[in-house]
Amino acid sequence: MLKEKRQIPGDAIKNEQTLEELLNNLMNFPGWHRERSTEWIDMVTLGENLITQIPHFQTTDEDLFIIEITGSHGLADRPPVLAQLVRRVREINQQSVERIGRPLLLLLFS
Amino acid sequence: MIRREFLRAAGASAIGAMALLHWPEEQVAHAAAENLSYQGTDLNNWLVAVGDGVFAAEGEAPVAQDDIATLHFGDHSELRANVHQRGIMAHNITYNQQTVPDALDYIHLCEFSFRLPYVPSTSSWEQNAQTFEASFFIWDGSNTRLDYGIALQWILNPWMNSFGKIRTWVNVGDPAQPRNVWKSIGQLNVDTNWHTIKLVFDYQFQTTAMAIDGNHCLSSFSTTPKAGTWSGETVARFGAEIISIFPGSNPNAPSHTMEVRDWRWLWIQ
């Protein structure tokens, strides 16, 4: 399994809006976590995809993207932000389960 | 022990696979004298075909021969894919093909150098990439009707976790009905340096070897079924391949270029 860690500093998440901006910039693919999520999933899972599958790219690799929230000790005290984060990750994973049969994102608090 | 027997014995182990990569100069000279050696500085006279790693965004015409090109400059060639920067992913296979009935009786030693003229990145629009590939296959059209070979894939899509990963083509699943997949075997930093690839293929011992920049890599003897329309002849192919980046729903997408030079293909009997 190929794992890549992308970090968001916990103290940079001021509110739901800054969380959206931080997520949006995380994969260098604007809109990846919202309006362009299907396109992003297809892009990073060529060959695995059950819907737009291209046989030439069949692989044993299973890419997993880790989103690490560093310095996350204060996040538990901000339920709206935490709920928004969980909601976004869950939406992407639900979509990737539908398209490739497994989740793509792993949320890590450190 | 004659050289062929040594190569076969050596190929039976992982250490032996490394030995396969050390080509004795007297054997090279012999192959050349027997007219079983092909080489060049560029890929002039190689064939160019659209491969199966293709995709067209909604509303885009399917990928066609016009979407790929291979240009020759004397000291190197340039493989190009998605030359019109359409909303497609184009697959350029540039290959040298020899139709020889007893091609499976030889050990095949293949090599060339390759270079990216740019570094793919998430901020690059004019040029970006999905893969580079090198391959050697023999289509046994007159007997088993299977394609035997060895292949390498270098992942160049900068949005993928596997950016820079090297993969090799393997069989998995039921040996009677194997599936073909790419398996990661290492990493090659994505840069604009010249790199070398060596492929060794021995059908008789079902053995392969591969080296990048002189470093031995894991490789696999693979068996691939093909469409019933493939010919009834025995055809050996040595190829370089590129695939342009997946376009998503974009009506325009970057093109991809790879330079190749100094190729050699020896047949050892």
C-alpha cells in the first residue's frame, strides 16, 4: 500500500471557511473535495476505477492519502469545525467506495 | 559452459538475474557478426502506434494516430502524446518489430537511454505526463497465441501518490487464467537527467532481468493474452511508450514528450 501524508496545522483551522480553504489547497487540485471530487478520484486511481476503468493501468498498488491534522489538541473543543472535517472526508470516501471499492482518505490527528 | 547455458543457469536465481545483465563484449561482437544485432542513435524506422492506455473526455473524438508522433533528430528521438492538447489521454507506442519464426529460441538483450525534457508538476500546463514505459514482448502467434515479455512503467502523474514509482508487468491470480497488472518495485526520481534501461528476456528458461542506470530491479516473466485478431506469426517487439496525462472532464490537456537515444537489441543463441 502506498501512503502519502499531507498535513494541515490544527491552529490554522480558524473556522469552517478556513478549513474549506485548507482542504482545497491540500492536493494541488482545486475542488478535489467538493465539485471536482469525481475527477480527482478518477485521476489518482487510474486502473482501479470500476466505472472509467482502463485495463492498461491495472495495478496491485492501493494508494491511500493520509490527511494529518498537526497540533490538533484544540480541535475537540470546536465541534462545528470537527464535524465539517469528518463530513468532507466521509463524503470523499463514500464516493471512492462507489468508484473503486475502497476508501482513499485516512484522517490522522497528532 | 557456453555463454547461452551460463545465462540460462544464471537466470534461474535472483542473483543470476543480475548476471544476465552483464553482457560480455565478445558475445556482443559475435551477435553483430551473425547479423543478430540491431542498434541506432535514434528510433528512425521504428513503428508508431496508438496503445490501449487511452481515454477521451465526454464530447471528445476518440484518440487517433494524429494525436501521437515520434520525431527523429539523428542523435535522439522524441516520443510525443496528445500533440494537439485535446481532452484526451493518448498512448504512443514506438517499437522495433522483427518477425522471426524461432525468435523464442534466443535470449534477447535490449537497452536504450531516455530523458524527460521537463519535470511534470501540479503547476505545469503545457507539458505533463501519466507514464513512460519500456517493453520487450514476443507474440507467439503460431503456437500458444500468448504474448511473452517484460515491461517497466514509470509513474509521472504528479497528482498521484505513486509519482516516480517504477512498476513491472506481472501475472497474478489463477495460473491457468492469469490477470496482468503493474506491481511497484521501486522509485526513480523524476528529473531531466538521461537514464538507461536494460531488459533481458529468455523464453526457454522463462527468465527476465532489468536494470535502470545499472541498478538491478525486480522484473517478471509475463504472459499476456491478446485479441483473436492478432497475427499467426512469431513477432518480437522492443518498445518505448508514453502516455499523456489523464484529462478528467477538461476539453484541453497537456501534451507529453520523452526523449530516447542509443538503443541496442542483441539476439543471443
